[in-house]
Amino acid sequence: MGKLQIGIIGAGGIARGRHLPAFQQMENAHVTAVFDTDLSKAGAAAEAFDIPAVYSTVEELLAHVEAVIICTPNKFHAELAVQSLEAGVHVLCEKPMAMTTAECRDMIDASRRSGAVLTIGYHYRYMQESLTARQMVQEGEIGDPLVVRLQAMRRRKVPGWGVFTNKELQGGGSLIDYGCHLLDLALWLLDDPQPVEVNGRTYDRLSKTPGQINEWGAIDAESFSVEDHVTGYITFENGMTLLLESSWAANIKEDKEELSISGVDGGLQVFPLELYQSKFGSMMSTEPHLTNSEREDILQAKNFTEACLGKTAVVVKPEQALRVTRIIEAIYESSRTGKSVRLDNVYADEV
């Protein structure tokens, strides 16, 4: 069997910084084509990563590859994924899956009709801490989970490049860009508990105030149209709750990336990975020594390649990524209306 022929749609930073270096290391895959609306950017990527072909249209690219990686602004994820899937081409789409639940459903329907693979780039699942934490939960080390807390917090690091602060193209800010990773990871660690109610609030005052210090490039306070800070409170059918906070620009001492789960029989923190239990008449805190050093971008590339070749199932199922988008959508809706959002039967027809 020959190598899987892969095309890149969107030759921006995530393609050049994550996907292209990772897929270059796959023995059974080869990136053979690239497309970007900016042909000079596509050409530069082709030269830097030894990609044989640069195409001026998506249609041309799809005619010459078996799989694509979609690395465009969020607005175009669904349109490009559906187009690719309907052409029988497998798809790895960068996170978030899409800007709305309806768009996610369109992507899933296209995948089911064509039989082509569809997965989403929630690469935090492939981190060694995450893989070990999931095994701990599945083997009952924490018992029934009660409360989940996640914080994806940066101090004055609004992305000052690309279109991150453009709501029309991205759909949102810190939550849909950054907090989504930890939200997806939390749901995956806990085997997709069913959410029933969502409360959320978004904030943009800091980044819309002129003259702010920002470590990740200059931002325009007048054109800034997304949230830089968000909080959420999610209740699940089993009684568990999840407290969420995500920010690009918090006035805090230092950046913070934490995900913790408190259960009946124990608790854990993922970053850094620690397990907390009461045993032998003592309070036990365990810090595992992680021995597998394979990077998450390599594991993600390997999983997608092998899934396309029919050797394994995708780690990130599109139905799971849809649920992340639905919760994000509900947080934004709750903030806009000032009311909680019910999500009854949100999973009924998704699995």
C-alpha cells in the first residue's frame, strides 16, 4: 500500500507550526499539496516543507489527494469539510469543529454519507498526562466524579496576529480558541457526561480599552469584537458540575492551565498530573512518572493517518466535538440573554 496523499487547506501558523512538521515524520503519509487563498503563503509553505504541488483552488487540490487538513479561520471549517467529505476525501479539521452546532451536524452528515473519515484537532487528548488521567478515571481511582474545574488563563496574551479577534471569522474569542481544549478534554476524561444546563458570562472590556499592554502583538481596541474572558457553570444529568474559566488577557500573576476532577474516592489534577486519595489512614498524593515521551502532535498525526488507512478508529469522534461546540454555543447564548440555557436530550441523536 502506498503512502496516504494529504493536502493542506490553509497555510497559516497552525499548519506550519504543528501539522506539517508532524506529518513529515509519518512513514505511511506524505503531504503532497497545499492551498491557501494567499498563493504566496502557500508557495512559502511548499518550499519550506518540500510539498510538490500548490493549487489555486480547493477543487483542484481535492482531485489530487486522499485526505486533507483544514487550517483556516473557523468560519470556513464546515464549508470546506463538507466539500472535502463529499469528494470522498478524509478530513482532519482544526478545532473548533465549526462555529455552530448546525454546521457540525452538516459535517457529520457528510461524513456518514461518504464514509470518509472526519476528526477534529483537539490535540490535548494525546498529551501523556491526559492519556494517563483517562486511564485513572476508567479504572475507578477517583470513583464517581462530582466537580470538575478548568482554567485556561493567560496574562495579557491576546493573539495579535491573524483573525483571532474577528467575531465574523472566528465566532468567538478565548473560549472557542483556547478554553475549548480543556472543555473537550474534561468531557473525554469523563466519557461524555450529558449536560443539562449551562450558565455563562463573557467579557471584553479589557481588550476594548485603548493602550493595553499585550505580550502577543498589538491589538486594535476599536475592531476587537470577541470575548477576552469567559466564565461558565455547567450541570450534568448525573449531578456533576463543571466550573470553567478561560481568558487571553486576565490581570493575574501568571498564566494558568489547570484541569482538576474531584470524585467520591479520589481526585486528580491533569497539569501537572497528580492523584489524590485517602488510603492506609493517610492522605495520599501521587505524582506519576510519565515514561512515554511521544509528542501529542505526532500521536494525532499517527491516529489520523491510520484511521484513513482503515487500521484504527479516530480518537476524537466528530459527535464528541459537536457536543463541545454545543456547550460553547450555550455559554455565549447565556451571556447574551442573561439566562441559563437548557440542553435536554442534546445527545439523543448524536451517537
